Amino acid sequence: MESRQKFSTIKEQVLRTAEEHRLWSPHDTLVVAVSGGPDSVALLHVLKDISETAVPLNLICAHAHHGLRPEADEEAELVRRLAAELGIRFEMARVDVPSYMKESGKGVEEAARVKRYEFLFETAQACGANSIALAHHADDQAETVLMHLLRGSGPGGLRGIRFKRREKNVELIRPFLRIYKTDLVDMCEQNGYPYAVDQTNFQTEYRRNAIRLDVLPYLGQYNSRIVQSINQMADIIGPEDDFVEQAAVNAYRELVQCNHGRHAFRAPSFLALHVALQRRLIKLILNYLSPGSENTDYHKIETIRHGIHQKDSTTWHLDLGCGLVCVREYDWITFMHGVPEKMIGYTYRLDAIVPELWLQEIRKVLRMAEHTPEVNQLSKMALDGHQAVFDADELQFPLTIRSRQPGDTMRIMGLNGSKKVKDIFIDAKIPPSMRSRIPVLVDGSGSIVWIPGVRRSIHAAVGAHTSTVLHFSLEDAGNAE
């Protein structure tokens, strides 16, 4: 009676967790990772019972044979027999951990984990499984949170292990995260479920074992419910971490411009955010540029953030590692792969008016149109900086549209004499990495008559005497269809 009560209690806890976190739907196929220890043995039994009495599930028992210990063959046979007794499909693979350790330089624990998950994902894909069920429990959660705390983690680490996480188009689910190890062992003992004991779990040279065997018992002197307290903290931090993460996603959508792999925002908009969102936004961008990489440590994020806060430095370049850089150019902060763009060179000659000219190097289209507007309509033409009109009779052909060149000058309205194009760009706070992407329009006399989006010269101005107007517009290639 007591054995069934313990089983029923754990089963009900799992069902509540599954409903709260939407761990599965009826008729889902689940790959259940079973090492042979009490946690995974208990998980397979509970899920089998749930699939028969509560929610129909298709279960596959998967065992990774690491071959690292003499008893590995016995453990594999134990899991195979368990699957056969429960009538569950059994999948096993022998993984070569030592070879992977030599190849990757990883330690035995991390190498075994990588190869184990590799096998689980392959099995899930081959079987068309929706999820991989893992037997991590509440004690594992406390150990993980404490390890992250000692490492100096933020909320994302202090929330611990997630109940559900999507990876490689498969959900990793953990139905036991609110159940403690002692309850799982008791359930196996009371119900006579055979399980294996991994003796390496008692070797404190492994960090997680040291946390479990030394650190947590030591902290237990000051709080007898230390494991429960840590789990409670993780439960609180988890939803709050989700809330801040969503706020960062909203800030990204509002502030960040993404173009050709470059993620850019204006410093004043960034500085208006709360410091928590500033950090999250930087982290989010780095994750977008390099998903899965270890490129978001606290010191790196703070270096970027402090650089944005600087008022006495308007340009800088920061190597972030993993092939990423962050560049500040005036008020623009840009994250990208590699180094900022080199100077782009291009030249196009126009001997006559053409409807449009495709500027391949900068992915723009120059449109031209000739018309004869009434004088009173000239002042009504709604021209933004990427449009300009000229007196066609005063504009000398051939025209040239090209990238800027050293020493370029332009005579601009309201200024006696000429001004260097470089100084015009500086005054307009055009980022240096973008200057070669802005074309200049030159007439037949060699005079720069227009810099789209920046300035227009005094040449061929439209006035009351104008009989024919030549209208130019520069558009993104995507808008030129």
C-alpha cells in the first residue's frame, strides 16, 4: 500500500508539472533517456503508467553505453530488460568517449554528456519523436543553480534547469524537476524496481559531486532546507527572467536595425533603457549573431555597455571574439561579423537620361525622370534627402555616379566656396564604415552636384526660369520593383 501511495504521489506531481509547462500532448512520441540509475528507472516506470492510464504516449527507451566503467555492460543489460518487461521499444548505442576527448580536448564528464546527447537527438530524429524526457530532479536543480552562482552567473543561470527547452527541433523535457532524489530512490525500493548505482557519483574530484557531497551539506548547517530554498529561488527567478527576456526582445524590435547581418542601434535610444534591459539587449544581439557560443560573459557585456556610455569617444572598435566586432561611429552602435566594411569603389557613366540605374555594389537603384512642371508646382514637390531636382538645361552631361574619392569637394548652398565631402560627412555624422556606400553625382564639368541623403550643391538650381526639370531619386533595391 505504501509503495503504491509513493508512486501515485510522484505520478500526480509529474502530471501537474506536465500540465503547467505543457510538456506533452496526447499521442506524442517521447525518447526516454535511461542510464539505469534510480532516477531514470523511476522516470520510465512513471511515464509508462501515465501512458496507460492518463495520457496516451508513445515511449522509446534510449540508453547510451559509454563503456567507461567495468559495470557498463551490466547496466546496459539492466535497461534492456526493463524496457522488455514494460513492452517499450529499446534503442542503444555505444559511444566512443575517449576518442572524442582526444579530438575535442574536453574532460570525461563533458565529453560523455556531449556524446550522450548526440545519440539522444539522433534517436529522436530517427523515430520522429516530439521530445526527449530526462530524469533531472530537484536535487540536480539545486546543484546546478549553486554551480552557476559560484561561477558568477546572472538570472539566466540562477533560474537553473528549464522544465522544457527546444533544441534541434526537439523538446528537452524534465518531468521530475520538482521531485527530490530520496523520493525517487524510495519509490524504486518500495516497488522493487532494480537499478544501478554509479560509484563515480561519490568521487569528489568531479565538481558536481563535490557540490552535492561537500558544499550543500556544509550550507545545510545554516539552513536545514537549503536544497528546497535554492529550488524556491530558481522557481521565482525563472518567470522573472522570462519577463525581462521578453522585454529585451521588444526593445530589440523597436530599436535595432538589422541589415545584411549588421545589428545596429542609436546610443541615445539604448541609454534610455533600464540597465537590466541594456545588458539583455547586448546579450540578445550577441546570441543572434553567434547562437550557442560562449560569447556573453558579464565582463564583455559591461565593456560594451560602458563604451556606449562614454561621451568623450565617438568612434571605437571592439573585438568580441568568435569573429564578432562591435563598432561605435558617432551615435550608431553596430554589431557584425568580421571587420567593418572596406572602401567600396564603383563608377557609372550616363551619357543620357535613363529611367533607372542599378548600383550593384551598394544595392541601390538611381531613378531619373524628366518633366516640365508649372512654376507654382515646383515648391510643392515633396522631396526628401534621397530625392533632388535640377534644371535640365543647366546640368552638363555626361553624368557620373560614383563612390567618393579622396579630396572630393562640393559647392553647397549658403556657403561661399567649396567644402570637402569628408567634412560634410563628419558634420552630418555619417558613420565612417557607411561613407563609401553613399554615392556622389558628378556633372560633365566634374562638379559634385548631389550627395543623396546628405547635401545638394548650388549647381543647376530650379527656379522661375526653369523649363525642364530633371528629377533624381535613390532607392533601396528592394523598393525598386
